[in-house]
Amino acid sequence: MRRAHDVTHRARSARYDFNDPRFPIPYFPALHPMLKIDNLHVRIAGKDILKGLTLEVQPGQVHAVMGPNGAGKSTLGYVLAGREGYEVTQGSATFEGRDLLALEPEERAAAGLFLAFQYPVEIPGVNNTYFLRAAFNAQRKARGEAELDSMQFLRRVREKLQVLHLKDDLLQRGVNEGFSGGEKKRNEIFQLAVLEPKLAILDETDSGLDIDALRNVADGVNALRSPERAFLVVTHYQRLLDYIKPDFVHVLADGRIVESGGPELALELEEHGYAWIKDRIAPGAVAR
Amino acid sequence: MSALLDALAAEFHGEGARREAFAAALASGLPTKRAERWKYTSLHALEQRTFTPSASPSVPVDATGLAGIPAPRLVFVNGRFDGALSDERGLPEGVSLRPLAASLEGDPRETAFLARRFDDTDEVFARLNAAFAHDGAVLRVADGVHGDGPLHLVFLGAPAAADVAWHARNLIELRRGASLTVVEHHFGTGGHAHFGNLLTHVHLAAGARLLHARVQHEGTGATLIARTDAVLAREAEYRRVDLELGAGLSRHELNVRLEGGGARLLANGVLLADGSRHLDTRLCVEHIARDTSCDLVWRGLAADRSRAVFHGGITIRAGADGSDARLSNKNLLLSEGAEIDAQPVLEIHADEVKAAHGATVGRLDETAMFYLRSRGLSVADARRLLIGAFCREPLRAPGDAALVTMLEARVEAALAASVPA
């Protein structure tokens, strides 16, 4: 049991390592947003993709980032999750006050960040449950928490299957091996449910889904909404937002957020398309 | 002349066919890289070395590695039969298992298989084997007999006063309709740099079924030259899995003749090269009769400064109509300093055959690595997971659950030791 004087002692003596996941910074939402992206510039293979993106996300919020093809939507998800080959030339991104960009992908996962891939990767020969338990326990271990044995883990997994109305044959299959597009996306949401991240980024989770699969995936996401968990929903089309109601909608064009608003902004985009934002990214209109 | 052959000549005192075979070996010398079948494997270093003959009775052995290998088993230490470590209990009725040394003293018909001639100049190791081998396992299964559990042949490399050269000859013969599972183990019980030369004959009569697994996990100093010649009669089935996990230099030639109509071969394997290991597996499958089939699934990995060589040769002879041949060879190159040579060769002289072959050499999929890491796995864990999955497909072939589990465990353990954390 931790007593008051232990805490005082630690506060006096410990040099705080802000990037050590075992010692999370006391997190005050009022002071820090959960995710704070400030003037982020990202270059891929010599080409500037994000050009000064600024965005803040608080716990419990659902933010939608919409934009035309080539705006930098997938880049945003990848750079936040830590994919190699994405060069940050300017700006910053912090997660609960920690420098996100200094962390390895697995450290970001352990810190509570999750990216649902637009194209989930097939890994033949690796059992889905085995993979998920390895990932789950790796995160727990990194956070200094106890790992779950296979029975405890299976119980947890079955609970999540129920919440998401998924069949349990999912557990014994190879990771995304031979899955249909819809099954892959459902598997992403299933992983999200099991890993319980603080922030989930959904990269075009609606792409390639028919309306039933879309509703199914959206139901899953809605079941996972909570006051502690935030979502960043990246999408081209408004239709996903009929099912996952965002608190905020941002328009991403030419590597920056050019417009932010409430859910009504999504409807406006639906009605007018992306053509009307072109004047906002015309060179004269961009303040640099 | 080479130091290796000089030293062997000094100890040779055979007569008749043995003398003939040895003379032929001396005349041709060890194959150089100019020989097509040895293009990727240099014997130069081996040729410079000298070995002492394997002594009998054998050296004292650390037998802890045998704990997981149940009876019935025959154990050979540095190529010599070791009666104390062997355990023939539980041998089914109709299955005869004897050391070759004992068979040589009995009815000559028992050892008629030794008379096989080797006429190609680059069959030097087979010739040396014919000249020197006095030990090995002679395994015969009578008509229609079904052996239940696996039978184990264990080849242990144990440290001796000097490095040893050993030559052993095995026979596995299944008569009509018989079936059996054999597991061949090769491992070291301490640091040594022996040279082993093993030649195995597999004869499957009509309708016989053999499941044969071979786990090569010798010490990193060992040199092992192995050759398996199999002949399948009508409707015979040969399933085989080869794991190449150890040794410094390991060459395995698997020659299979599908002589009887409807004969089937399923041969799978994994080559796991790391450190400075050199692995060379050469398959030569001949479809001679109608409606024969082969299904070959091989996976290769090369890390550090190692080299993995795979040659998958399939020949469909004239008249072998209706044959079905499949070969899949995928390889993973895990470091810049490693090398993989993959060579699928398909020769078809018959009509109406089905044949498919493919070989690839690639690297670990970066997208898959990122996917796994984004879920929280470390680089080392993600690599191990992907590499383990890559090796798994060939291991499923035996169909025997207990054997598959054993093979998976052996590969896992080898990977855990070799994939850097």
C-alpha cells in the first residue's frame, strides 16, 4: 500500500523521465489536450504532404477529419502511429503531454494509441488470438502491469466478442488471413476493443464496406465510446458519420486543416463536395 | 590430392567392392564448384582438413539430449552404434531394426543394398560411404505391418580427442502395404567439428506408407553430408519433413524415384541459416510411372553471414503421363551479409502433366512489421512472429499432430536462439 510520505519522497527525489511509460505524467485534461498536434509538417520521399497541421483532441471526444484524396489523411494516421519513412520537418505532436514523435510505434501503442488500418495486413500462419495476446501483454509489460494468462485473456476476448456481436471463429483464424474487406475492418475494431486504447485513429475504416458492414463496424465503435476514450475518424465520405456521430469535423486539404466545425460541416461537404475548399488552399489564401 | 582423402587412404583397409569404390573416389577427388551439383557449396575448407576414424566403442556421451526421445530408438555416437544408449523396447511385431554392424555379420542377403554402385564422378561422398560405412540402421517392415508410434534414429556428435570422420549407411525398407513413422535426429552434445557422411536408402513397396522426419540440429562446427535415395513402387506414399537448423556445413541430397504408378511424394522442409552456417538442400525427384505426384514445400531463412542453397529439381520422364508436380520455395533474406540461392528446375518429357513451381527470395515485409509494432509488439517479437509464421507451412505436412507439435517446438527453439532480440 502506498502511503502519503512515500509519494512526497518520490516527488522530492525522482527526476521525472517524461518519456518513461512506467511513470505517466499526472494528466490534467484542463491543462493538456490528450492529443495536441501543432503546425506539423511531414515529408515523404522528398515530397511535403502535411504542411502545418494543427489539431487538439480531448478525452471522450470524437473528431472527424475529412478531405479529398491526396490531402494527407492516411499520412496523418501513419505519422501519429510512427511508421518509418515519414520525416517530420517542423512542428510537434504530443500525447498526454509526452512527445509522441520521439516514441517507437510499440511505445505509442503502450501509451494508449491505436491505429485502425485502412488496409489491415494479412499475416498467414499467425493465430489471431495468439497475436492479440502477445500484443496485449507486450503493452501491459511496457506499462509495468501484470500480464494475463491464456485463460484470463480468453475470458476478456469473449466478452469483447459479445459486445461487438462477433462470431468466435475469428479467434482461431490467421490474422486477417483470407478475410473479406468487411471482416478485416471488423477485426480491426475487435483489436481496438481488446487493446482498449485511449485514442483510436480510424483510417478510412469505411472504405470498401457495404452498408451493412459499415453499420456493423460503426456499432462496434459506438459501443467503445467512453468519456475517457477519444476517436479520430479519418474519412473521405460523410456516410460513416451518419453512424458515428462526431463532436467536431475538420476539413483536411493540401496538408492542413482548412476548416473546422460541428457535425453540420460534414453535411455541407456532402452537399457541396470538396470543390469549394479549393479557394482556401490557393497560394494567396494560405498564410505561411 | 587432398588432405582429407590422404588421411582417409591411410586408414583404409577394405577389399573387393569397398576397395573399388574408394579407388573411384580417389580418382575423381572432391567435387569443385565447377561441378554443376556443387556450384554453390565449396568443399575447399573440408578438403584441407584431416580426421581420425570414428572409434568403437565410442566416447562417453552427455545423454541429456536423449531424454525427450522415447524408445524404440537406435543411437549412433559419431556414426557408431551405441547399444547402451539405444533402446529397442516397444518395437512392433514385424518390424526389424538392427545396427548395420550386426547385419554385416549375418546373412549377406540382409546387406545386399550395400552393393549399389555410384557411377557419377561427383558422387564422391556416396563412394566414400560405400568404402567406409560399417554402421547405420537397417530397418525392415514386413508386409502389411503398421507401426504405431514413431521410431527414432539418433545421430549424436560427441566431442572426441580429435575431430572424427564417420560414414554411416541406413536402410529403411517397407514391404507391401506396410506403414511406419521414422524420426531421424542429428545433434551435438558439445563442441566438436566432426565430419559425418550419411547415406540412407528408402525402399517403399506397393502401397507402403512412410512418414519420415529429419531434424538436423548439429553443433555449429559440424560438417554433415547426407544423401537419401528413395524408390517408391505403385501407390506408395512417402511423406517427409526436413529441418535444417544446425551444423556449420550441411548438405542434403534427396533423390526420389517415383517408379510405380500412383506413387506420391510429399516432401517439405525448412532451412534456417544464421551465423556463418552453410546449408545446401538439393532435391531430385523423378516421375517415371504414370499418375505419380510430388508436392514440395520448402522455406529458407538466411541471417548474419550465412548462406542457404536450395535446388528443387523435378524431372517428368517420357511416359509418366498424368503426373502432378508442385514445388513452392520461398526464402527470407534477413541480413545484407547473407545469401540465398534458390533454383527450381522442372524438366518435362511427358504429355498431359500438371506442373507448377515457384521460388522467391524476399525480405521481411515492412508493412507487416509496422502493423505488429503498432499493436505493441517489440521489433524482436514482431520479427520472431513473422519468421515463425513463415516457417510454419512446411511443418504441417506430416498430418500427425504430435509430430507437428515436436517439429514446431524445434523450430521455435532454434528461432528463439537465432533471431536477435
